[in-house]
Amino acid sequence: KFSEDRNVLMKSLEEKLQYEKKKWRRILKALFVIEHILRVNSPSVIESVSSFSYLIKDLVNFKYEDDSK
């Protein structure tokens, strides 16, 4: 059961990291969740996160500018 739940959570977080950049708040919340679970969970979670670490690396220099202002 735990591994199924973990897989669902990891898939959801991976999808959120791929949202369009104007939804940056959701991306940030996903990053906060990833940070938290990395601090408190098992090595299997670390392996799951490392599988989509390229998405996180793409966000390192992210800067959102609102064009409507």
C-alpha cells in the first residue's frame, strides 16, 4: 500500500513541476512538498525524486515576470 501511495504522490509532484510557468505558485508548493518528504522519508523516496531531478534543475534559474502589470 505504501509503495502505491508513494508512486501516486511522486507522479503528481512530477506533473506539477511541468505546469506552465504562470502557475508558479503550484510549482513552488510542489517543491516545498518534495523538500519535506526528502527530509523525513526513506531512500526509496530519494530514488523517486532523483528520477525527475532534471525538472528541478530546470527551475534553478526560473524567474516569473507578470506581463499584465
